[in-house]
Amino acid sequence: MGQGVRRFYQSLAQASKPFFSPAHPVRRRRRRSPGAIAMSPAAASPDDRIRSYEDFARVHAYLLAASGIPPSLHQRLYRKLADEVFDGGEAFSVEPCEGGRQRRLVLAAEGTLGRESDVFLVDHAWSFRLSDALKQLREVPGLAERMAALMCVDLDERTELEEADEQDNGNGGSLESALEVVEKERTRIQEKGSDFAAWLELEELGIDDDMLIALDLSSKFPNMVALNLWGNKLQDPEKIMKGIGECRRLKALWLNENPALKEGVDKVILDGLPELEIYNSHFTRKAGEWALGFCGDIIGADNPCSSAESIPLENIVSLDLSDRCIHKLPVVFSPRKLSSLLSLNIRGNPLDQMSSDDLLKLISGFTQLQELEVDIPGSLGNSAISILECLPNLSLLNGINVASIIESGKHIIDSALKPRLPEWSPQESLPERVIGAMWLYLMTYRLADEEKIDETPVWYVMDELGSAMRHSDDANFRIAPFLFMPDVTQFCGLFMMFILEKSALEFRKYKEQLQSSSICPSRKVTPVTKSIRPSDGHALRVFTDIPQVEEFLTRPEFVLTSDPKEADIIWVSMQVDSELKNALGLTDQQYTNQFPFEACLVMKHHLAETIHKAWGSPEWLQPTYNLETHLSPLIGDYCVRKRDGMDNLWIMKPWNMARTIDTTVTGDLSAIIRLMETGPKICQKYIECPALFQGRKFDLRYIVFVRSICPLEIFLSDVFWVRLANNQYTLEKTSFFEYETHFTVMNYIGRMNHMNTPEFVKEFEKEHQVKWLEIHGRIRDMIRCVFESATAVHPEMQNPFSRAIYGVDVMLDNKFNPKILEVTYCPDCTRACKYDTQALVGSQGVIRGTEFFNTVFGCLFLDELKDVSPL
């Protein structure tokens, strides 16, 4: 790593300010310079401090208990909070890891920190609402730069600055520095003897094409077996071959992180250097004794070994072949040659030119083998149990004791999950990179008072030191949340991350399960409900809390009442449960506008579950996962799609919130996992290619009248409504935070552009050259199927004293096939009552908005079919 990057991390460590507490004694890992100086405590007398601490302990009693902070540290915590003492920089420092793509926290202080001996504070570096994130990164000076540095997504820009800095200081690549390394190796070879093989390390020396040629390596090192040119400035494949093409005995070459890799240098190198066994850390087709010896740590700079005969493979005890892009193991990989092998790692290799049976047979020949690391599922099959049956002498599989694997019956085990690192491209701006990477760092909270919880969560990033705290299965520190209220109106917080496992096998099982499910026969029955109007002709009394019903239910067959106990019909927006019935004095013989157990339709996770049980995986339901119960299959689905190059955009929806509250569109798996923290959600495959209207996204709101569930008796209003997004549709990543691009519910944000349905249909048919009635027929069939799901899976919904209307939201894909979005209880019917429109089906006459609830009550309670169509 260059000096510029080191200076960056040194300055970062000095500026950082942490919080947390040792879980058990911690010894210093390495010496570091002290960090930030602690802030001076505010002047206060001992009596004042004790009184203030007592107030702090009283106000924060529940928070202190919930945080798990030891009582012995409560007073110390209070003092640091009250005086804003961020002194973690004196005890800790930040250092790069994972090749500079992440950072970790290390103890910098001398000696040890005893168990529960201290507590430290962490600042919030950035707090925001999700919809404001991109705008803030673009507009707040310095924010994008700080976040990009914290999340390690500015490495290329830092490298450019570092190179410029080195050039300014005369520390750039030079022929002299490279020649110095070359001469040292020549001297070493002279001492060893002229036949001794050369091993040359020329990493990150700024060597360009002309400098490589000038070094004249072929003539200086005719016996060179390994050449490391990692991280230089080589560009031209022909010039590279001119510089090293005569090194015919070369066994290993590293050109990683050179511009030439983008210029098709691989074929030139492999054709020109036929003896190469390792190229850019990967095995070539020629890989044999030398490559195995290198991976078995018996070949290296001190023991280069130029001939196969001098390589003692029988001395290899541990062999790490992980991530070598091996398609087929070398012929010399055999129990006879590797007679002492005890430990083998073959993770991360395709091994696609060997069958699982052949590979298992080969490895089973290593009877002395005790430890094996392998991908499961992978080249040895999908089951750890099956592998152990073929390799009975193993004691550890993927780092886990074999006895515990057999006892637990686990088929998939993985002890070496790779860290999730941010992914970004050089073409992305810093704000765009931060948006993609931030899910690995974000924490969240939601504000609330005694009456209401905030609908949208607040997300935040801990400061540089807090964000460098990493997960460990053997933790020696922990971070706990704490809200500090010095005057009961302010707060500050403190927190940690988590790690989740994936399972492609669970996805396959889940998919097979859905494909085998289908309990829902499609059949229609003769209606059984009748008008409930009394034979003496007196009006039905209606109790309601819905303003549109109060205003527009004007038929003489119904009369409003303010006393729910005397009402024949209870038509309300709240849930009519046993508690409400007892409070209002309601009886089971009063008609209500909801069905028992209707949550199976109106809560998004239950809707998907109901449809899955009834129909399996119908085309009209996008792949949907309840993140509380099916996170593993979702991750498997996501990874399979990513592997296969399929579209991988998803939409996160809360179980039971309307108006797209807390709904997010993302293609980032880390974002999906982190968004679970703001409340239970489903994750549904986003309709990336919807049908558009004049370039804008839209959905359709239908109203379904339900008289009975078993048998199913439902009707569709002859009027539906189109809801249009305000912006042109795009899949640009930066647009996913634009509500008016990806969402259509505009009547709550003040920018709704109403369009009459007949006008929309006429323009849509013209734009897409389709017949709307054909599309409408497919939508009718889908809606029928949705409610048949409830009939089949939840017949307990049936109640003869239930009548209800539901809003059904539908979207069309670019093939004009309908997709169910959601079903809504007691839908907002403001537009239905406000606008007159012409029906496109049924009578095709003009339907007055003011007559909407007269139609609803006439259909549900008087057995009428005016302006509705049976489904």
C-alpha cells in the first residue's frame, strides 16, 4: 500500500471518536499513535454532578437496563455524555483490511483494558431519511467525500491523488528503484550459484512498458521461475512479451492490477510462456509439481525449485488450493505424490472438468487426510453428510467437527463466508457509490411519542471509528443502543451490525415446493345471498365513521344512525374485533363491512402465502418472500439471478402499511437485509419492464364487492381508476429514491394528475395497438383467482353477516399481462365519489360519482347488479 493511503488512515485514526465497552479483558494488538485528545470536562461541583447523575439515572432507567451497560459504568457513561467526551481515539485506531476495501478497529493503547472497565461514545456521522439520501450527498459540501472514504469506495480517486502526491515529491516509479531490486537478486544468485533459480519481486514500483524492457530481465535471469509485477503501469502486451518473453523457464507470473489486463494480454502471455503454471494467482493448464509446491509452502523466494524432480511433494502437510480457478486438478495431485497431506482447501474453484464422483474418489484415496475445506453445495455435491460418508477419516469439514455435523444432520455447512464488500464502478459518481455501499454501514431508528410512531425511519452512519467495528464470533467488545436526553428533547445514539448466511439449496427447495402446490379448483357457484331489507319495508340503519358514506349514501332504503347499538349495518374504517364489539355493545347479528380472517388478503405477507398455498407460483404474482420467514430462499434467488445475469431489482413493502410508506426499490442485497430493521416486510421481485403510458408508470385500482366467501360470491365495479406516476420511467440507479418516478399513489403528496378512465383507455389502445377489453378479461380472471385463494385456503372467512368492498391494485407488464400488487381493506373511495365517468363494460353508460356508495350498498345488501359485473 502506498504512502498516501497510509497517511489517510493515520489521519483517520487521529480524527475518530468511538463508543462501546470491553466484554472481557483485551490486550493491545499493536502499537499505534494516540488518537484524538479527550475534550475537557465542563466545570461542575461534585454536588452538582451527583444531582445531575441521579436525574440521568432516573430519566434513563429503562434505556440503561435495555442497553445492557453494566451498572458500574453508568456514572462514567453519564460524565462522558454530559461533557461530550469522545476519547476512543486514545484507545483505538483504524487500519485497512481486505486490500483496503474495508477497515477494522484495533486496540492502540498500552497494556490491557479490563472486562467492563470503560465505555466509549460514537458519533453519528450522517443521519437522514432514505428519500433524502442522494440529494444530501449531492448538495451537502464534503458529505459524499467523507462517506466515500469511510466506506472505502474512493480507492481509485485516492490512488490518483496518491500517485500525484508521489510524483510531486519525487517518489514516483523510477528505473533506479527497480534496478536496485534486480541487482539485489543478481547478488543473491551469485552467492547461491549460477544454476540457482531466480525469484523477482517488482511489485508496485511504477514500472511501465519501456522500463520493463530496459531492465533486460531475460538475459540477466535465464533461470527465473517467478516474477511478480503486481500493481505496476504495464499496458502494451507486445512490449511486456518483449521484456520477459525469453524467460522460458518462468513458472509463475503476476500481472494483477496492471492496465494491460484490459488489453487482452492473457492470451499473449499464455501462448508466449508455455511453461507457466501460475498466472495472476490462477492455475494454468500446465499446473503441476511446481504449482502444488508453491501452494503447499515448500516453494518460495528462498527455495524457488526450477525442476520437478527437486520438488519434494511428499513433504506437503497442508495444501491451500482455494480460489485458483482450477477446472481440473493436476495429474500429480495424487495420494502417492502427496503422501503426507493432512489438510486440503479447494474452495472457490469451478472444478467443472471433473465429475463429483471422480473428485470424491480421488480425495478418498488420501486416507491420512484429516481436514477438508470445500464449497457446499459445490464440486463434491450438495450434502456434507454424503461427503463424510465417502471420507470417513476426516475430523474437520469446513472447520467444523465432523461428529457435530453428523449429530446435527446438517447438509450445508460453511465456516468461511467471505466478507461482503461494496461493489462500484469507476464510472459512478461518489454519491452513487455511497448509495450502493451504505447498506453495509447503516443503522436505523424510528421516532415515536405516546400517540404515534413515525411512519418513515431515520437511517444513520456511525463515525469512522464506530463504522470500523467488525463482527466477531469471539467478540471482546460490544456496541449497544442508547438514547441520551439531556433535557428530554435531545438524544444521541450508539450501536452494531450483523451477518447473515445464504442458502441456494433452500431457494431450490422453496421453488420446488411452490411448483408442487395447487389446491384451488376454479369453479363458479350460483349466488346464495339475498336482499336483507326487512319485509315491512323500513329503512336499514347504518352506522359509519367514513365521511363519503355519510355524504353520499342517499338511498331511502338506508338511514344513518349515530348509535352503533341500534344499527343494522356497521360500516367503519376501524377493525371490528371483539374488543370493539364489547366497547360499542355490538352483536353478531349486525352486518359489518369486513370478513373474519381477511388478513389473509389485506396483509401483504399473508396475501402471498395464501396465493402460494392455493396456486403455487402463478404468473400473475411476482416472486414474493416474507423476510421474517423466508430470508434464506430470497438470498438464494438473488444469488442465482446474479449468477445467471438476470434482472435483480426488488421492492420492499411493509406487511401492513398503505400509500407506499416505507417502501423501497433496490437491487442491493445488503440494502434488502438492512431494510428489515425498519419493520417486518415482504421482498417482491420488481416489475422492471411494466407497460407504460406515455413513458410513465401506472397501476389500476379496481373495487371488488364481496357478499360471500364460501361459496364465493363477488362482483367487480364497472368503473376502475388509473394512477399515474409523475415522472418518466427509468431504471437509472439514482431514480430509485424518486417517489414520483417509481410510485403511482400521488393523492397524498399534492401532485396528483387525475385522468378519466375512458380517456386513458383510448390513448393506451392507440399507443400500444391493443384492445383493452382483452386486457380487462385477463384482469377479471386474475382477481377471481385471488379471492378463490381465500376460499380454498381460509374457508373460516365465511360469515353470513359480513359484506365488504376491497381495493385491488393491478399492474401490467410490457406484455400486458396483469400482476397483483395488493388487496386493500376499506379502500379510499374519494375519487370514486368525486368524478363522473363512463363505464367501459356492462351498461357502458355514465356513472355518477355521487352514486358510488348507493351502488355499493345496493349490490351488497339489496341484491342489485347496477353498475357491477359478477365475477
